[in-house]
Amino acid sequence: MSTIINAKTELGTAVKEARSSSGLTQRELAESLNISTRYLMRIENGQRKPSYNLLCLIVSKLDIQTESVFRPTLEQSRKEIDRLNVLLQYCTKHQLSIITATVHAIVRGT
């Protein structure tokens, strides 16, 4: 049951973030989807899950990357990798060799 709750919450968060990023209010998006503002609010809060057809409309209207909805941990991993790449640009060669050795040790489990 908690997996379903997490999925609804993650979906709601993705919708809310995409809507906010696009500059739309809940009312504007709800009207464009032909649903009530209250229903959209419940989707964003993880209290309701949209039908497949409505989900497709939401994803299309907000240009949501489907990975952020269906594989949120992958999306989060990519964000973390991007942050690491930025930080690694400021490392010296010696620091990079230490980091590389550390990562190899972690991956090997030692």
C-alpha cells in the first residue's frame, strides 16, 4: 500500500513542479484539462490519481519528462550526477585520482 501512496505523491509533486515552472496557476491548468481545480489540487497533493487519459494530457500540456513520473529515482540520480560533474570540474588531478579510487572501492564493496 505504501508503494501506491508514494507513487501518487511523486506524481503529484512532478505535476505541481511542472505547473509552477510553466507559470500556470492550478485554476488555469485545471481549466485547460477540463477538470475542477479541487481535483487538480488533490492530484498534486497525492490524494488522487488521474486516469490514464488525463495523465497523458497533463504530461503533454506541461511537457513533463515521463522518467520524472514513472522513474523518479532515475531522475534524481541524474540530478545528483549533474551536480557531481559540476563539482569535479574544480578538482585537481590528484583530487580526481583520489575520488576515482574511492568510487572504485565503493563499487567493489571494499
